[in-house]
Amino acid sequence: MGRRVMMKYSHLLCPVCGTTMTIPRRADSLRIEGHIKTMYCAICANKRDFIENNYRTLDQKEALIKRAE
């Protein structure tokens, strides 16, 4: 039988519209805060550079959006 792999969820933030998407990642291959991932944003209807954001407060979320601009 195969080995079960522990999964963690990362939150990605669209710098244009502020949409947050959640994606699963293997626990052994988590990315650092601020990591850029190019994904399709359903709200913007365009490819965007999402920012890895596992912070929970609104102030920290706004700081990441400003840093991306």
C-alpha cells in the first residue's frame, strides 16, 4: 500500500481584486510567505501573480497587496 502524505492548505491572494484561494500542498513542500504563483483568477478573468499568504489579519493582508504593487 502507498504511504499517506500529510497535506497542508496554503492561502493565495490576488493582488488586483483581493480574492483569496486555498490550495493543498504537501507538508514537506510548503512555500515561504510572499511566494509568487501564477494562477487564473476567476474574478478578474485573467492570469495573475498570486501571493502566498497564510496570515489571518486584514492589516497584514493589505500590506501584502501594497507590496505587490
